[in-house]
Amino acid sequence: MKPGAVHEFFRRLAAREPQPKTELVFRDPFTLLVAVVLSAQATDASVNRATPALFKAAPTPRKMAALGPEGIEPLIKTIGLYRTKAKNVAKLAQALLDNHGGEVPHDRDALQALQGVGRKTASVVLNAVWGDPEIAVDTHVFRVGNRTGLAKGKTPEEVERKLGKVVPAEWKRHAHHWLILLGRYTCLARKPKCPECPVADLCAFKGKTTV
């Protein structure tokens, strides 16, 4: 996709959703971090159904660590891989207490050193909390990047690198959310809604739907 087309691509997405935000429900950096960790291989909707009770019981790292995996599990058992995630959340909460004064660090390496936090999770937190121009590549962003021709790659890391190069600086702050929303509601995996897509004419996908 040529630079002019990329600029127009994001201009249209911005016109449709000027201030996009994560659909995960959170109160502060800590609850966002936990929600993103829980969302791995799960939908935001399923996480949002479980976290109100979890965050009521343990709204801080200290209370989460005290709850422990055994206390966390019953509160998130409706989410996939809940046993592993309960252990991860308890450990990351303790690590925040031990190493960061109970605060979520504004640092990629420190975030990724936490249990259950990979590059994508760190990128989401850095972007949503501090406005860093990070583009986290989940399944939606990966699909949209490849399908549209915006950033083709065989791995999320490759797509992320290419997006970092092609997305104009003025659009990087919200690019992650615009691409997720496009993939989640319009550029669907099995049957994309091409007639409803605001960037269909800029897209390189050869299998565009007509109805």
C-alpha cells in the first residue's frame, strides 16, 4: 500500500471513530494489566463478565497477591485457561509489590518480565495507559494487516515491524485500536463485510464480498 493510501486508510478510520479505546473494562493501570493478561486466547466480552467480581475482591496488587491462585480461580473460571491465568496474575501482582512499589512500570522490559506478560500485552498497556505509539498485533490486527496489504507478514512480530514503518506518526497513537475494531466488526475472518468497509477501495484483498 502506497504512503498516500495508508494516510487515507487511517484518516477514514479516524473519521469513523475519533477516540477509540480498548473494550476491556478497567479502573487503573493495574486492573488494565490484569484484564489484558486474562484476555489472552479469550474474548474481551468474556473477560469483562469476570473482572467485576475479581476487581471487587482484589482491586490492588497487594490484595490480588493475598488472594493467591486459589482465591483468583473461582472468580475467573469462565475464562479459558483460568488456572494458568490465576497463577500468572497472582505472581505478577507479587512482582509488582516486590520490584515496583506496587505500581505498574512504564517500561517495556519491566512489563515483559512479569508473569504472563508478553510483547502484545505490554504494548496494549503502554498504549492505553500512557499513550505510547505502540501497535499491539493480535489476531485481528494480524489479519487486517495481511489481508489489506497494509503490512504483510508471517508472524505478529513481522507485521508489527512493518506497521511501525508504514503507519504515519500522526495516526500511531490510535492505530492499534482502529485496526482491532476494523477486524472485530467489519473485516471478519470468515466473511468480511466488505460492502460496509470504509477502506474497501484501498484494500488489496482479492476475495472481497459483495453482500
